[in-house]
Amino acid sequence: MMPFDQSFQITIKKLATTAFLAVAMLSLNSPDAAAQKKKQFSESEISTALTYKAKQDVDYDFKVSGRPTEEMVKKAQMQSSSELFKKTGYVIADATNRVVRVLLDTNSDRKLDYFSYYKDGIEVYREVDTDYDSEPNEYRWLGSAGTRWGIDRNQDGEIDQWKVISAEEVAYEVFMAIKNRDDARYQRLLLSKEELASLGLSGDLAKDAAARLDNARKGFANMVRGQKAIDGSAKWINSGNGKPSLAAAGRGLSKDLICHDHASSVFESGAGGTDTLALGTLVKVGDVWRLMELPQVVPRGKAIENGGLLFPVAQIIPQFDPVNPTERVDEELAGLYEELTKMETAIAKEAEPGVEMAKLQKDRAMMQWKIYQKIPEKEKSNWLENIGDTVSNAYQMEAYPEGLRFLESVIKTLREAKKPQSLDYIRWRMIHAEYYKKLERSDRREKEDVAEEYYKKLEAFGSEFPKSKFAPEALFMIGQNFEVSRNADPEKASRWYQACEQRYEGTDFGKRAAGAVRRIDGRGKAVPFSGKTVDGKVFDISNRTLRDRIVVVYFWEMWCADQKVNAKGDTAFEVFQDIKSKYKDEVVIVSANIEANADAYKEFDGELKGIFEMHAPGGMESSPLAAQLGIVSEPTMIVWDKEGKLIDSESGVGDLDRIIQKQE
């Protein structure tokens, strides 16, 4: 067998040099790279290295959901990367010398910014921190795992935009979004309004595409509720679309378009057998494929109803004039669209912010405004939102420094013309673009001031646009700020939550606000909480069998599982087991997991013995478990006393024993 070092040198030559790990690990702070090379890493250090998990869905070797097994650690070998890469870091291999992890510090700031995963010796996934702020902002699938390249702008672990994704991977993402009831995952697959405009559609074709896209944006929740085939046990099989089609320029289409006009995928339903998920028309925009209509779970024996935007099945007469293929219904408007497309191309080629980029962005904004003035009245609202999106994004990325001033002038002009539609959307986008831009460029102390300014603007937004669909969120976020910020004031938080609940009763944020009020104002009261356990039983805090027993409910997602909660370095579930051993049946512990990824939760192998186990996906924003008590931070532990009264909702798991002793 080839020596360990030599084997790695051959393998490593094939690797790229950027990726992500959130924090410095093991002995990375050692300034002497040569000393690292000679160091023999302990099993504890190797175990720590293997504990880090990919944030996204991918299959790789030595994958763990909790801590690595003793057998796995014994099979692993680890060495410094300094000799192989000329960079500080670590390379981990299995017993056969195949690489399983590569961790690097590529900019010598003593923090690992490259975290790479392997399957069968081939790199299949990496996480990248390109701005070196200890948070990931890019995720890439490689090798046999596919081609996806996701961008995480706000660095919260969720992909905000696909930079590269194939049609087959779009099909998979749609299926998983339906399976996990994940609206955000679905929405980021849809064609944006800006991208729709860039396709160069006009006339009836443009109207048809816009209508389909609008229905796709709004109809996901109802579609998911209305189908039963894709449940938690359904499995995606494949996407059998074959070769893409090319729709040539013609009437209604100013340029060639690559598409799958009747895209679909096959899956195995929970009830058994294979079924079809029809995706409709997919279009290629640059390096990404885009969904543009609502998916349809096709009942067996039924015809597919979506798709056919560009090649209708019933179409017989060609929709173009071979002599004049670019003839359009509205030549002036089509010319503006064509100019806009040229600007989009120029912006894409201009890599860095600067004077030239700012000019291009300004010209694009003015062209969008010209188009807004020409399009039919019924299309103006959507187009105005498109302007709000593109200009705000450009401002946030420092590509258009005067962007907010331009949008302010748009708001003023439309107010004077008494055309209020979509002005709330523009203001909402402006507030968040300014906030995130300042936040990214602030130190820790400045971030608090930026946040205070942000919440004041949210308050002003609620007064300016009380009927906006964003107003409930604004009020809820203000309440959340008063609950968890440096100027925490539970009474003010409760008042804002109450305002949100009363004004916007029945909305998602209204329901969450009602739960937060119950939690904040419920100290010493019998605050309700109930739900189904994973084995189908009902747990209700008001049940008589729980009297004379302290009840602990722990709200968490998968990333919380490895957090240390006390000086001993125990995790929450290790503490819970100690509590169960010490107090026996005097204490009831409920694990309320709200992880959106149902598959990730199923893989969790933490110690849950003797604990009521609940799982309702959706995170703090959408999980019905979290909504009951308006959970605004994770993890959160809530404790009821032996009389069924809420006694604590602010302490950490490390304080649980002390809380229980006070009740004895």
C-alpha cells in the first residue's frame, strides 16, 4: 500500500482551493506549520474534525448526524495540510488512504475557510467562505453529486439563489420542496420577474407566461395541501426529460430559447408504486434552469395539464413568419425589452462594482421605468416590484450607490399620480437592502446601532402601510427586537406582539404573535401546549397525568444538537438524560424538533430515551409547534411546574437542574 503522505499528495493535486468551515478547529492557531506536520493527532481531535457536517443535502463518506462512532474514528487518519497545499489546515483519510475531508485556511487568518467532503475518494461537496467572515456564503455540489452552486447572501445556512443548477436538479429540488413543505426552497427555483423580462417574450405569449408564473408563486401551499402522494416516505427516482428543446425566435419570441416544455420527474409514493410530478415548462437562463409554472402531481391514468407554453400539443400552424420571424405586436415596447436585455448582458460581464457598473445599473433602472410607463395597466404592479427587486439588490451589492434615491423618486412620483399599488413592496425592499448592506460592513458594536435604526424604520413602515402584506411581519419583528435585543423590554415586546395579533388576526405572523404573548405574559399561568408525538400519540400539557410533575419542552433544530450547554461540555440531550436519571418520573421532557428537513431529523441518533419526541417541520417561522408559543430564538427551553403553570422560558438547559431544585 502507498504511504499515507505520498497517497495524499497524488490525490490533492486534483483539488480546488476554496471552501468553508465556520470556526477555527483543533490546533489551527499554532503558528508553526512544521510543528503541525509532525504532530500526531489524537482520536479526540479526529473525532472533533469528523463532527462537522455539510449544511446542505448531500451523500458523503463518514457522514454523521451526531458524534462519530468509535469505530469510525479508529479508521480515520489526519495530517496537516501545510506540506500538501502550502496552507494551514487538515486532511483526513480513511483506513485505505482515501480522502474523506479537506479543511484549509486559504488566507492565513487562522480560521478555516475551506470545508470539503468526499465520496469514494472524489470530492462531492464544499462550503465556501469567500469574504472570510467565518460564515458560509457559497455551497457547491461536485463530481457525482451534480452541478449545483448555491449562494447564501445573508449567511444563515439557507440558499438564497442558485448560481448554477441543471434541469434534472431543479426537478429534484421541486420534489424535495413539496415533500418537506418548504416554500422557500420552492420559490428560489422560480423564474424571477427580471429573468422573465429577459426572455424577450411579447404579446399573448408574454401574458401567458406571466400568468403561469404568478400562479406558480401563489399556488404552492394549496398544491401541497391538495396532494397526498408526496408525503414523508415518498422517494424521488429520476428526471426523464431527455434532450432539451430549442424554441426559435418568432412571433412572441424575440430570440431563441432553450427549454423543456413538458418537464417531469418520477417518484415512488408512500403508498407504493411510481407516480409522475409534472413540472410544466422549464427554461434555461444563463447557467440556471428555471421553473415557471406550478408543479402538478399527476393522478395515475390522468393527462398532464401543465406545460406546453412554447410547444402546445394542439399547435399545428407555425407561430412565426419565416420571412419576418421577429415581427412583434408592439414594436416600440419590444424594442425597449431588447435594450433592457443588452443592458442585462453588459451588467453580467461587468464583474466588480465601480463607476461603470453604477452607470449600467442606473441606465437599467431608467429603462425599466420607461417600460413601466408603456406596459398595460394590469401588468404595472408586477413590473414595479421587479424594479424594486433589481435596484435594491444592486444597491445592497454596492453596484448602484444611488439606487435608494432612485426608488425614493419613484415612490414620490407615483404618490403624486395617486397610484399607490406596490409602493409598500418597494419601501420594504429599500428598508432591507439598506439594513443588510450596513450590517455586512459593521463591527459588533456598530451592528447594534444598525439594528436599532432598522427596527425604527419597520415601525415607520407599519404606520405608512398598515394594510400591506408585510405589515404583520414588521410588527412581529419589532416585538422580537424588544424581546431579545440589548434593550430588551418584555412589556414593550408583549405590546407589539398584541398589536400584531389584534390587527392581523389569522395571518401567520398574527398567530405567532399570539403565541409569543402567551409565553411572555404567561409566567405563573397555565399556558397551553399540545401536539402529536412521532409515534402518533397526543401530548397535552393540561393532561391530568402530568400533575405533580415538572414538564420541560425543548424547541430545537438539527444544528442545535451538538451545542455545548454547560461547563462540562455536555449537549442538551446529555443533560436531559442526567436529569431523567436523577429525578426519574418527577420530570417529563419533551423534544419539540422543528427542523424543516424531515430526512435530517430521521437520521438524528442522539439519546432520546425516556423523552417525548415531537417533530413538526417549518422552523420558527412555519412550524405549528413553534407558533403555539411564538418561539423567536433557538434553542428555547420552556418549563411548567407541578401545578401546570409556566415558570421559565428564558433560561438555558444548563440551568435546568437549578430550576427543578427550586420547585422541590
